[in-house]
Amino acid sequence: MPVLAIFKYAVKPGRMADFMAKLKAAADPKFNSPTMPHTVRLFRSSVPGPDTSGVVLMLGYPNMMSYGHRTDFENNNEEWRKLFEAHPDSPETLLSVELLTEHSL
């Protein structure tokens, strides 16, 4: 069953370009693994204005096993961990991670 991993971030005012640069660095081929998300969607809050800090990153995987393999890769990759570890100067703060599994009616 398809899985959707939803990452919610707060981005510091004026730091959206820095956060986008971090996401671009994460897309570098050196971080490719045998299992990759099949969809990547990025949304940001539209209200109250263009510098609103809320960002939602949605990654789709064909199943929970694929999500698990990718998560294992990220957890075991020191360079990936350094890219996303929290620092006082990080442009973003990870607020939550949610996993949704598709359910048929």
C-alpha cells in the first residue's frame, strides 16, 4: 500500500532561500539510494503572506518497506545526517513527521 511521509517545517523569517538550498543539496545524486521516493511535493503556507514560515514536504513511497529502506539509508549516511541535523543557525525547524498509509474504500 502506498505511503506518504509528511514533514512539517517552520522556516525562520528571511531564510526560505537557505532552506531551499538545503533541499537542493539533498537532491544531489550522491544521496541517491536503491529506494527513492516516487513523488516529492513541497507546499508552503499562503496566508498571511509571502514570508509565511510554514512548509510541508510530502514524499511518496510505493509501500512501507520502501520508506523503511530509504530511512535506513538516511540514518546510516553521516553526510545526510549532518545536512539535516538541527543547529541554532538552521534555517528550518522540523515540527513533525507523519506517515500515512493509503486505505482503499
